[in-house]
Amino acid sequence: MSLLLLAGWSDSGVAHASSASVQAISVRAGSPMALTAPINGSNLDHFGVAQNFAAPGVIAALRDFRGGTIRYPGGAIANYWIWQSGTIDKPATTSGAGKYKPGRVQDYGFTLRTLLGIVRETGTIPVFDLNLLSSTLSDQLRMLRTAQGLGIPVRYVELGNEFYLDFNTYLKAFPSAISYARTVAQWAPAIRAAFPSAQIAAVGSLPQNSARERSWNRTLLSVAGKYINAVTLHDYSGPIVKDPSPAQALAAAQSSWRSTQAVLTAIPSHYRIWFTEFNLDQRSLSTGEPARGTTWLHGLYVAESVALFDQSPRVQLNDYWDLFSELSSGAFTSGPVPQPTVAGTALMFLTTASAQAYRVTPLLFTGAPALPGGATGVIGVSFNGPRGTRTVLINLTDEAVTLPVGTGTGLAPGALSMSVSAAPTTTVSGLTRTTGVLGRTITLPAYTITGVGFTVPTVAST
């Protein structure tokens, strides 16, 4: 059973606003969209594949996260992954800018049987990120067939990781976008012949900085577009100003999303988009970005990003970077008893609400406080699934707001509500958690994520 951390909860079910005034706003439902995949998930990568999956606390964290997909093995390690033993053999790399990354050889022992245990315990679906760099098509087909033989569903297949970057090992294997596209044109038909129901995605470039990146998507689709269903993108965004205020940081998520949508627009609409990695840009650390780290601002930022992804008709799935890791990036800490970070605390509202959902509805707000640049200060999304309607509301501002209940938006009188709120600089131990039952209105305190129609674990299950 999940244990709820009760410190900081209010018997009244309403967290008090820091200001005496509470702004009344209105909400209406947008156009509902069918979900064609479990939309919200996560990555594994180094910390994830190093976890002890025999430890009850690790499986409990996976269950609590309720991720629909899990990217295996995740990230750059996929390009050097030896699936038979769960080992990486990664040589040192140097980027075109001279940035050096040391090599790494490590046997994690994370085999397909480990992945099978995760699938059986949690019901999550793997996104198989294949090794196109240091393996062969026949070997990777053997991996997928072995997985299927064990009972692991082969539903989503991703052809490598971030080959648009200018690392020397990537450039040696794929000197140009066309060389990668030709490889996709060979691999994808063979995978489809072996797994006719699988959806196959190729690496797309969201960065558009270098000539390689700017031509990447166009070249990929012109050469190999007929063989794939989806394009993967990695979204690491963040404010571009030094020491941004909370409002500037949270507005940056929406301005970044507008830039991302421009890249999506250039990709024909019949291709679905998989965000197989997203988080705040680590470069934000060097510019004093307060959201990148252990504060509630980080949690609000990533939850806002997921809500924007979930409202897009183009996005089929998104996987947070990453599941088990450091406090500054993971949804959970690593180790035998993982605990939610600020990001994990926020993300679990979206993963829980969307679990097994078959429809998503954006919520549209009128009269909400604005963030810099005209970004909306309140964002929301509602999911319909076998357990009814589950709604997530996010107040990104320093003002409390009140919404009417009973408007056809998943906000029904008598529904259970659960909120987490805090000042933007608060760490995970200082978050205020509140439960209640909806009456005729619902109040969202400043800097709050609220779930309606469901509950969210706040510490690892035991």
C-alpha cells in the first residue's frame, strides 16, 4: 500500500493563499483527442539500469510512478548496449566543439529478464532503443525476438539515439543525415517484416543550430520517411536569461514549446512525435537557473512541459529524463529505497492521471493571471479512462485562483482533490500536501499542482 506523507496537510482540504485576495477565473473544455499510446513515461539509463530490481523499494517506485512506457535501455548507452549481458562498452568521444566525454565499460547485468520483471510488475510498455552504432541489424532483431519470446511486448521501436550530434563516433558511423537515413531505410523494413504491429521511430533533431541539425529531419524523411511511423525528439529547454525569476522560468517552458512546435510543423502531420527525452537544459546550471535542481520550480516546470505535450495532437508519447538518478534530474533517487524528487512528485500527477487513459482533453482558462510574454499562468488537462475522469490543474503564478466546479471539465462536486504547493525555492521535504473534496468551487493556491479524481503517492510504497 502507498503511504502518504501527512506533514503539511490541511484538514479543510484547502491550502490557504499567501495573499488575501483570490482571483476568480473560468475554465472550459477544449477539443478531446484520442490517445493511441500510453502517453507519459520515463527513461532508464545509467542509474536506472544499475538499480537492484530485486529490491522491493525499486519495484514500488516503478509502480507508484505509473509510467505508461519505459525507454530501454535509454539514452546514449543504447548506442553501445550489449543486450545479452546488460553491458555498455562506450569509447571516449569528442564533439566538433572539442568537448570530451570519457569512455565507459560497465556490466550492469540488466538483461531482458530484468526488463521482463519490470513489465510484469508494473504493466509498463518498453520503448526499445536499438543499437545502430556498435551492433548489427541481425543482432538487434535477435534481441527483439528474444524479448517477444519472453513475453515482453515489442510495440515501440526507436532507431538509435541523437545521431544528429557531432560526436566523433557518431560522425564516423553516420557522416551525414543521408547516411543515417539510408540505414533507417534498411533496418525499418526488416523490423516491420518481423514485427508487423510494431511502431517504428527514427531519430529527429529538435536542435536546429548546426547545418547538420538543420538538414537532418528533411533528409531523414525524404529518404526513409515511408518506412517509419514516428520521429523522436529530445527537448531540453530552459530560460535564456541569467538568474530568471520564477515567472520568467515558467514562462520559458511555453516559449520553448512554441519554438518546438515550429519544428513539428515542418514534419508532416502523419508522423507521430515521440519525446523520448525531456528535461531542463543542463546549461541552465551555469546561468544560475534555479529550476534546474532540487526546488519546486523544477517540478512545476517539468509538469508544465508534460501538460503541453499531452495537449498536442502530434505527440504520441513522452519519456522523462530520467527515472532513477540524482536529485537534480531524476524522478526518483537511486538506491534500494528510491524516493520521489521534486520532479517526480510533480510528474506523478500526470503519469497517474493518464494511466490507461484513452482520451485527453485540454482545459482552457479565461481571466487567469499571465506570465511574462503573455504565457498563461494556469494550465490544465483532463484524462478519460477505465477509472473515470482524472484532471490535473497547475497554477504557475504567485496568485491564488478559484475555478467553478461542475463545468464538464472533470471538476465534479464531491470529487476527491489532492494538491502539492510550495514556494518556488522549496525542496521536496518542505512541500505542502493537501487533500479535500470539491464543493461548488476549487481554489488553486500559488505554485500548485492539483489532481482531481485520483490520489498520488508522495513517498515510495512499502
